[in-house]
Amino acid sequence: MDMLSSKKDVEVTPLWQRIFWGSITGVIAIVLLLNGGLGTLQAVSTTTAFPFSIVILISIYGLFKALRMDIGKIDIRSKANMYVQPSTRDSGGWQKRLRNVTVYQRRDNVIKFMNLVVLPAFEDVKAEFVKQGLAVTIDTEKDDDIRIVIDHGDNANFIYRVKAKHYLKPSFTLLDEESAQEDQKYFRAEVYLDDGSKGYDIMGYTKENIMNDIVDQYTSHHYFIQNYEMRSDYDVGSNPND
């Protein structure tokens, strides 16, 4: 009761509140024991727990449904990769690719890249999608987190998001273990879709590279909604082309 009566962002409730609910619970238990004994206390406990058991069963059903959907997504997107031919990405030769791997970028460099390369790529892709009759929005409220969203109505929207995400540098790159915490960080222009991070960095991509990557990911997403969300009777493991 103490946690239920607290705000969702409160981790530690006030002492007086814990004392209040502890006292109330104790008083109710004592009154029940004095008036009806242990049987009454057990009956009341069972009665009050029954609604929560229904909620738990509903939660379990929702969990299994979500798991089934996730398995379906993995299954269909793995099939989509067989049909989608990824665009050729030329990031400027192997020397530049190697430099992108070995250079640990600072936050301001990633933000600059997002503003000068990623955002213009988003705008050009948006213009082309709008020509195709799709509703497209670009969210730039945060300078370190921009996204393009293509509305698909009742089906899942396509979201391509680039975020400046920080990591700790590998230990072999730290010459001084006691260096400042900020010096131990580096940032990546990481790609996120509707189901989370894709785990790759587009820092160093050209505008054309980014546009091709968006189209590749959208093609896979389009294949997904055609073969999953429009088929409520989808059976995991079956061929969506049957």
C-alpha cells in the first residue's frame, strides 16, 4: 500500500508514510484476529488477493502475446533480409573506414555530424517519401537525438533514429587509468529503429550512405508490416509468402 500510494518516480517513500501504512495494516490484522481468529484473517487475505491474481493472469497473457510478436518479428525480418538487397556503402575507402574505427569521437563532433550530414539526409528522404504520398515527420527537439517517422496509420510506423550515445573507451586505449571521467568517454552516432538500437555507428557515412541505409531499413520494415501486421493469423515458422 505504501508503494501504491506513492508517485511513480519516488524510489524511497517518506518515513511517516511507511509508519502510517504499517500501523494501519497491523491494526486491521489485530482487529480481524480478535473478532474472528486466524480463519477470518486468511479469508480476508484471500478475498483481497483475488483481484490481483486476475491482474497477474492478464499480465502473463500480455507477456506471452508480446513474446510471440517479438518471435514473429525476428522470423519475418530474417526472411526479409533474404529478399532485401542492401545498398552498396562506400564510406571513402578502407583508410577512412579504419580511421572511423580507431578514432574515438567527442560529443561535439558527433553533434556536428548529425546537423551537417544526418539531418540533410533526413530532409531529402522526407521529400521523396512525401512525393510518394506518405506522411513524414522529422523530430529535432534534441540536438543529440534526431529521428524521422513515417506514418503507416493502423500499422506500425517506421522510425529511423540517430542518437549520440556515449560509451567508455576500451581499457587498452587509456594511457592513464586515473584520467578524467569525461576523457574516458567516446560517442557514436548510433542507429535506432522502432525495436531499439541496431548496434552500428554511422559516424563517417556520407549523406548518400545514410539515405541508402534509411531506404534499406524501410524496405525491411515494409516487408514486415505486409507479412505480419496485416495477417493476424500469422504462424511463427510458416512461410509468409504462402
